[in-house]
Amino acid sequence: MALSIGIIGLSQSGRTTIFQAATGGGAASRPGEAAHVGIAKVPDARIDKLCGMFKPQKTTFAEVKYMDLGASVKSLAQSGVGGEALRELSNMDELINVVRAFEDDSVPHPQLTVNAGRDIEAMNLELTFSDLAILERRLGRIEQSLKSAKALERPKFLAEQELLGRLKAELEKDVPLRDVALDADEEKAISGYQFLSAKPLLIVVNIGEEDLSRAVELEKEFSGKFSGKGCRVIAMCGKLEAELATMDDESAAEFRSDYGLSETGLARTVRASYELLDLISFFTVGPDEVRAWSITAGTPAQQAAGKIHSDIERGFIRAEVVAYEDLIRLGTMAEAKKQGVLRLEGKTYIVKDGDIAHFLFNI
Ligand SMILES: Nc1nc2c(ncn2[C@@H]2O[C@H](COP(=O)(O)OP(=O)(O)O)[C@@H](O)[C@H]2O)c(=O)[nH]1
Ligand SMILES: [Mg+2]
């Protein structure tokens, strides 16, 4: 299943502009749905190289699903029957907060003035507020349950009450839950709540074209102030990215180099998203298809094989693995084999970013 990323932010901050740049402008809203959903291919130069080598009939990039929610968290909580939109947001793997830093008199700002730092803090507060409301409701219910709970059930409720109470105290100090140290059991105990402030957050500072020459500097400045565990900041010009996304590759590259940009905004966004989620890619190759697969760093080979098909995971025998750099250096699979860099790995082998894998299985 594709990784899903929810785009939030104040209105007129450039959410739709960036969403359209990310999905090549081709995203259509699904009928009956307020939010726009679009799939973006995860750009990866290694796939292009592998395609040159294997000339496959089909090329499949990893994919990311973006959802432009078209609202801030607060308005999501207030609108929507029974918080439907908020629930949708809480199902995302990651959030992107688009923050306006561009000056443009023709685009009204809901806060009247442009102040990216203020808006970042305001959205962080919206996330912690939303979580606080969920926590308080749950704590109220636990209290009710404790009144009539049987002796055997009490420890479970009391443990949850203690944990949620601790989280509540942090939220009240405006600390997002991703900053709270929890052990594995506690993580598991709260995972069902899908707390928004616990999700990885990518802050995209949407700068104006006139600030492009200072993009790196601005990114550093905002990163220093706002990045942290599970939270990163990148700066880009949404409007320029959206324009470049509609051009053919050659002209876009020319424009890009004029502006001193080496990579597309999408590539940077996706890479940052990947890093936040601790995702890596491995590849399968052949004349039929060259394909990228996303897994969490640290995934063992057998489980990685399950990404391709549950049968391969079930009947896993071993994996033939070669590192991307080795294959490119040697030019062919046959040469990789001859030079001894094509390895046989067992089910507990930890798959690395860029591994080219072929799984042998038997069912
Ligand atoms: N000057 C300038 N305008 C932008 C930029 N990004 C978005 N806009 C404009 O700001 C307005 C609001 O953008 P939109 O993406 O619809 O914002 P949303 O409400 O967050 O979805 C549109 O008129 C965009 O063209 C930018 O980087 N620079
Ligand atoms: Mg919009």
C-alpha cells in the first residue's frame, strides 16, 4: 500500500499548488470527496540507470499518496459530520504542513500578515489541541469504567489512565507527542489513537520567487528553530515548482539550473518524507519489470519479500542480493556473480537501501 501523506496548512498557504506540483497536476478529486487525492511517483535516479541496463517492458516507481485536505486541523475538527475529515487525517502516515512565507498582495492571508514562524507554531498547537481533546474524552471514559470495573479489569484501566495522564501533561506544555519518550509497550498502547502530534511532520516553507536565492539560508534558519525528532523543515517555492511540473523535462531542467536548483521540489519532499518515516527502497529487476519497493529500514529479507507477495514470504528460501553500486560498477548480473558480489542471504538478512534482490521461494 502506498504511503499516505496528508497536506495541511492555513488557507492560501499554497497547499493545492504544492500538491499539484507533487502529483504533476493530474490529480482529480474523487467524486463525493472534499479532499483531493493524488498519487506521486517517488523519483529515483537509480531506477533510470537500472532501466538502461535491463530495458524492461515495465518500470514501476515507488508511490506516495498525497491528500490535500483543504483545511486546517481546527476547521477539520469543527466541520465534517462526526469529525469524518479529522478521522481521515488521523489515518495518514505522515503530515505535511504548508506554511506561507511568500509575499503577494493579491493573495489574502487569513492572519493578514505573512509570518511563517507564527503559523508553524499555530499549526503545532492545533495538532496538540486536537490530541488533547481525544485524550480528555478517553480519560473521562476510563474514569467511568473504573467506577464499575471488576477487580481483574482495574489494572488495565489504571495503567492506561497513568499513561494518558502523562501524555496529557506534556500536551498541556505544548509538547507534541512525537517528542515524548515512550517504550515499545507504551507506543503500542497508544498507536490505536492515531494522535496527530505523534505523526512525522514535514514543514514545507513556501517561499516566494524573489527569495529563491536565499532558499538554503531560509531552510537552515527555520530548521534550526522548528525541526526535531520526527519533524523536518524544507523550503521551496510552490508556485515555481507547480510551473516546472507542467513543463517537459528538458525545459524544466534548464529553468531549474537557472535558479540554482538541482532537484525537483517533489524529489526533495519525497526524500524528506522517506527519511522521516525511516523508509528505504530495494529493487527487483529483469526484462519484464524494474521496480522499486519501499520498506522500513531494518526489515529482514523474508518480511521484505512479503511486500512483493505473501506467497514469497511464506515459502521464502533465500534471497540473491547485489548492492546497487556493485551492479552499476560491474555492468551486468553475470559479472556481479563472477566477482562474487552477488550474495546469497537468508531470511534474517537486513535489506539495505539500494539492494537489488531476487527471492527464491517454494510453496
Ligand atoms: N507569489 C506566490 N504565490 C503563490 C505561491 N504559492 C501559491 N501561491 C498562490 O497563492 C494562492 C493560494 O494557493 P493555493 O495553493 O490555492 O493555497 P491553498 O489554499 O493552501 O490550497 C494561489 O493564488 C497561488 O497561485 C508562491 O510561492 N508565490
Ligand atoms: Mg487548496
